[in-house]
Amino acid sequence: MREMDREAILAAVEAAGVVGAGGAGFPTHVKLKTACDVLIVNGAECEPLLHVDKELLHHRLPVVLEGIAAAREAVEAKRVYLAVKGKYDALLRKIKRHVASRPWLELVPLPDIYPIGDEHILVYEVLGRRVPPRGIPLQVGAVVLNVETLYNIAKALDREYVTYTYVTVNGAVAQPGTWSVPIGTPIEEVVAAAQPLLEPGSWAVVSGGPMMGEVVDDLSQPATKTTKGLIVLPRDHVVVTRLSAEQALLRWAYSVCCQCTMCTDLCPRHLLGHPLWPHRLMRTLAAGGPVDPEIAQGALLCSECGVCDQYACFMGLSPRRVNQMLKVKLGSNQGAAEFSLSEEIRPGYTYGQVPAERLVVHLKLAEWNQPAPLKGTLPAGTRVTIPLKQHVGAPAQCHVEVGDEVEPGTLLASMAEGKLGAPVHSSIAGTVTTIADGKVVIERGGIDE
């Protein structure tokens, strides 16, 4: 790693606009300001059909390792654990050759279960430590960063801003792959690169993965810093219908839950010992009475991984959607509840784990579960739409005006002092044609006279 002190690393990461690429987009420079014993590199690739982490580790390993070294310096960690699924034999052998010269770095093969990429599950599997309910890994001495985030940290040290994001396109496509995509590129252009196999109008796109993703209703929406996967599926596929049918799922929850307890028995957070009991919530709803405040507060512990509705419930119900609804209703009261872990993990922790291969079959995705090799960089189109909020926190404040000429890497917006967030930059050269609804539109052809 090049010689940079901690403050220089933090400044470079902040200026580059690095955020957590594998989740909600928490600003990375804020995470790196904390001190911890252990840094965990999350290479688990939690969702089925996605391959970004694996492809970056395979093809960009030296850059990722440089990012790991910089992050370790920033958080002052004594040990670093690189966690990758053990089924990737060739990748693990490649990583081991590099680990040998880094005594502070240890490779940890992970079981192929879902949701192994969840921070709480990952920390337990790697360290044997349990993160408290509603807590963060730092409370047990760890910081977790995913592979692409570390790749972006390394690039930031060379003054390269986050203007591209790595995206896997998989499913019903002729050329599944993983591309480096200019941020702001319309989703329809990204999907088109993989050549959908189905007739126009007969397929849908799930953004983020088949378990926790969302069906994209408007394919003109842009890829952002946190876009990791686009799954093309038939419009009548079970994954698409379940992710779309929110209101129907809520109605069913009120009437047909048989109290089998499978949603609780297989809930990953419950198995870790968190006081989350999805079947109790469903029982209350089925009875038609008011929701007990203690049970309702338990919704705050839900990670929304989708095991309960996409895998456990044979009635097709969705405790996850109910929990999402309750989180909204609780609103500003979310900070009032206090929770504690059980003394030990639940007895069924090991047996309740969901094998990833079985999950793929259960979701009827086996025929669409294809390798998605790194394809390189997707050529930039003529127009990008850059959201000013691609991160946890407040929107960035815009610094450009309609008619301004920009280049790749031009600063479009930055954070006001004291506000949580990250700056955003242009991904293409062109002219700012529109600034509206929290987005900056840039076009190569400029503004029509």
C-alpha cells in the first residue's frame, strides 16, 4: 500500500464519495473513523444469482487487497478476515497465495447458506460473537466492509471518484454477466447488454436479488452506487409475483395463517437469539385484535431477508411485509424499545440454516442460475440521471446549474457541514440539461436550442 496516514485515507475516501456498495449505502468515511479490533471483508455475495464480489476478487484482487490494507490502517484493526464462500475452490486457492505474505490477513471459508452476507450472521460465523439486537458489529469489536466498497477505497487513494458501479445481470438472458456500469445509466440499457431471451413485455426486472430485491416498474430508472444485481424473469414468475403482491399478502396475513411457526423457526435473527417471533405477530393479526406493543416493536429487529415469505411459509404469506408496515407505523418511536439477546443461540441455529442451492430450487430459479463472468465496462450512453441521494443520510447539495459542461468525475454535489452523506460526481462528459426531483440529468448532445 502507498504511504498514506489515517487522516489522508479518510479524506480521500470522503472526497471520492465511497459508500457501502453492498447495502443501503452508508458513507464509508464515517465507518472508517471508528477504531476496532477486527475488520471483516464481506465477500459472501448474500443473494442468489449475484456474482459481483466473486468476480472482483477473481479479476481485481490486487486492487481489493490495497483497499483492505487502507481500511485496516484507518480502523486500526489488528486482524482482518476475508470471508468468502468455501464452494469457490479456485478463488480460494488464488486468495491463499496472496494471504501468505500478509500475516494480519486470514481467509475464512463460509458455508453456502442464506443469508450469510447479513452482518449479524457473518460476524457470528467468523468471530463467534453475537451483535446485539438493533446493534452494529462495532459493538462487538468489528467493522464489516464488502468487497466492492474496498475496491472503491483503493481507487479513492488514486483520486478516482465513484462514478461506476459493478452490476450482475442474470436470469432469463442470453449473455449473463457482470459489468462496470456508469452511474446514472438507465436500467433498461444495462439489461439490454445481457440480451433478454423473452419477448418484450413478457419479462420483469428485479433489482437487488430475488430475496430482498424490488420489481422495477420503470426501466428508465438509473443504476446507482448501490445497484448490485438486475435479475430478468418472466412476469408471472413466483419471485416477481411475491415481490409485487404486497397488499394481497397483507390481506392473506389477516385470515389464513395456520400458526405452523415455520417463519420463526427459520428466521436467521431469531436463531441468533434476537427476541423476534414472526408467528406471534401473524397470530395477533389473524385474531383481528390490536397488535401488542411489545410484539409490534419486535418488527424493528427484522432484517427483511425474506426467508419467512420466500422460503419458510407454505401458505404464501409474508411476515416480512407486515414487519415493514409496522416499522413505518412505529415511525419516530423506533428508538424507544430495548431488546436483549437470549443467553445462547437457539438450539435450531445450525439445522435452521437455509442452503443456498435448495433456496434456488425452491424459488424456481435453477434454470436461470447462470455464471455471470466479468464482462468489462459497459459503454456510456448519451444520457445519465444522477440522484443526489445514493446513500444513507441527507441528499447532497447540488453545485451545478442547467447548461454547465461536466467531465467524468466532475463534482455535482457535496454534503453540507455536519450532515451524513457522500458527494456525487458525473459519470460521463456532457451538459447538465435538467435538475429536478433530486436528480441531475446529463446529456452528451447538450441542450437543444
